[in-house]
Amino acid sequence: MIATAAVIAAAAAGLGLLLNLWRLIRGPGAADRILALDTMTVNAIALVLLLGLAYGTGLYFEAAILFAMVGFLTTVAFCRYLLRGNIIE
């Protein structure tokens, strides 16, 4: 039962990645592209967590935490660059 749910969730996260890729390419503005990258990070974290659930190991969960921290920092850096023109003051 849990394996079927994991496959369905992975398919939904994969579909979300594809739709975000479309928004990244077609996005009318830089803010839309940054938001698409942030959402792609969330979907990739979901896929890593589902992989960890399927293999039953905690290593993937630690990798997902690290990926979440890096994704947050890159989103903040992109937004600061968009608003101010530089990242470090």
C-alpha cells in the first residue's frame, strides 16, 4: 500500500517538476522564474524524501535537509540581486 502511494506521489512531484520547468522557460518576468526555481527545489526535495522512504534509509532525509537549506539561500540571493542589483552589501 505504501509503495503504491509513494509511486503516485513521485509521479505527481515529477509532473510538478515538468510544469515548473515550463514556467522557468516561459516565465514573463524574472520574479516568475525565481519562483519557478524555488518550487522546483521543493519538488526535488519531495522526490529525494520519497526515494529515502522507498529505500528505508535516513541518509536521503539528511540530504533533503541540506538541499532545502541551499535552495532557501539561493532563492534569497536571487531575490536580493533582483531587488538591489547586488547580493553582498
